[in-house]
Amino acid sequence: GKVLVTGANGYVAIWVVKAFLEKGFAVRGTVRSQSKAKHLRQLFQSHGDKFEVVIVDDITKDGAFDDAVKGVDAIAHTASPFHMHADDPNEMIIPALQGTLSVLHSALKYGKGIKRIVITASCATVLEYGPEPRVFSEKDWNERSIREVNEKGRAAAPGDKYCASKILAERAAWDFHKQHKNEIAWDVTVLNPPFVFGPVLHEVDKPENLNQSVKVWWDAVVAGQFSNEDLANNGDVWVDVRDLATAHVLAITTPEAGGERVIVCSGPFKWQDFVNVAHRLYPKLPAGNTSYDPTKAVHMLSYDTTKERKLFGIKFHTLEEMTKDTLEDFVKRGWVS
Ligand code: NDP
């Protein structure tokens, strides 16, 4: 089979491309410009004509993916802005929402052979931070970020602008499928990952230019920019990028995953958990908060992973493995010694 991967040069997407190629799929990746295709072509050179890159310069345009969807059996739509420096919320919402809709419109028109479309959503569409620890599941929707962005606009928190973009995009995908289900042969699977960490395959010249999630990990673990208070008390839930890539393959190869949103996560963390492993492996890295006691950590968020276990049963990388492999990658790049 052949899979279309949108935003193929992104941190997550490039691992997704790799996972599909290694499972024997042919992959067509989309990027925004020729300059972004070069690194990908080099990286996957050994796969010959099983890997191709096409340029979609503006994913928000009507018909943007009309050519890209022709001849593919499935789509993994990952392209979406993920950063914390948007002023106008529409800087994030328009590409996330219109990008998703243009993929779906093109699939409706020209995706005759398509059986499944996987959307890389986020736990951002699921969770609402609150004062008490809470377990979330696929039944939950983040309504709060939409309210915040509606009420505050540009003044909304950067995280809420990002969450809103992901929520509106995911909702639009479900609605589109519902509206057109009698005209199409494909169904939709949505993956909802939390913070994604792990080694980097995409093109990055320096740590400052890392993608959002790995940049935060760098700031906490390598650059020592978090206070002791934050290291011990702040955290979230994480997944290894390689496991999320596996989930994209399983989302396409598992028939029962059709019509499901699936939370794909490894477990909760406090930043000091990564710092502890990193400092043990590389004593020159910051020790962080040496009075942190992981047995006393209160995790505010966690996810019910019943559905993932039933559908996919991924054997997730541990926090130690991910930290070790990420730092080895940074060492190879000359960023850590
Ligand atoms: P990256 O920033 O590394 O990749 C984002 C990809 O989307 C790039 O290919 C980028 O292209 C493309 N993109 C961004 N904005 C636009 C736009 N306006 N028009 C067209 N393409 C655009 O981020 P990740 O790999 O981390 O994210 C990939 C997906 O995973 C996203 O959907 C994100 O929401 C989701 N996700 C990520 C998590 C994480 O912790 N990393 C957690 C949960 C979900 P370009 O390089 O040209 O800008």
C-alpha cells in the first residue's frame, strides 16, 4: 500500500514516514518547499522509489491536496502548527482547521482508493487542567481552551491558542466524515498523543530551533532552565516519538480502529524524572532538584489507556530508554558531551 504523510519534514512525521517504510509501505510525503524536501530525500534514499516528496506550498488552499491524494491507500495527516508564539489565534487555527479540511476535501474528490485517514490530533483536544488530579479518556473534550480563545482572543494563553487549533481541526474531521459517509470508502482514526519526546530525525541546526516539545525537554533537562520548584512539581504525560510513529502504522493497519479516537501515551512525569536519568548518564548535565522524591509526586493528569491497549497494545519505551537515546542523539550532534 501507499500512504500520504502530510508535513513529512516535522519531528513526529519523519518518524511516521520511517515506520511506514520499514513496514513495507510506499510513502508520499508533503512539504511546503523544495528546500525542505532535500533532507528527507537523503534520509530515505535507501528506500528508492518507495519514498517520494511532493510540494504543497499552502495547505489551506482549496484543492491543495488534489494531486497528492491520487493513488494512495491511506493518509496520515500530521501537518499543523505547534508553537507558543502566535499573536492572533487564527495564525494557528486557520492552518490546523483548513489544512485538515483541504486534506479531507481532496480525499473526497480524488481519493478513490483511500481506506483510512489518520489524523494526528493531541491530548490538547482531550484535557482540561484543573485544581484536582484527574483521569481523562477518549470521551473527554477540552471545552475550556475554546472558551478562553473566544473570550480573550489575542490575549489568550499561547497553550490555549494551540489547543483551540487542535480541537477545531479534530472536530472538523469527525463532522466531515459524518456528513460524507455515504459518499466515501474511507473512515477516520484520530490519535491523541500527549507531550512527544525522543530522538530527532528532522533537520535542525541548533537546539534553539528544535520543535516545540523537544525544545522544552532540552530547556528542562540539558539547559537547566527550570527552577527546582518546577522540576519537582510540574509535569504532564509523555509518549516516545517512536511509539507514536508505530501507533500511526497500527492506526492504518487495524480495521477496528476506524471511527475511534485513541489516546496514545506512556505515562505521567515530573521534569525532574528526566533530569535524574540524564544526570546519572551524563554527570556534567544539571542535577536539578536533588530533594525530589518521585514516590511523593502527585500527577495532576493521567489517561485511561484501555482503548490503546485493546486496539494496538504498543510496548512503550521507558523514560530511561527515551532519555538515553535522546541524549545519545544530542551527543552525536555535538550538543551534549
Ligand atoms: P513540528 O513543528 O516538528 O512539525 C509540524 C509540521 O507541520 C511541519 O511539517 C510543518 O511544516 C507543518 N506545518 C506547521 N504549520 C504549517 C502551516 N501553517 N502550513 C503548512 N504546514 C505547516 O511539530 P511536531 O512534529 O511535534 O507535530 C506534528 C503533529 O503532532 C502536529 O499535528 C502536532 O499538533 C501533533 N502533536 C505533537 C505533539 C508534540 O509533543 N510534539 C503532541 C501532540 C500532538 P514546516 O516545517 O514547513 O513549518
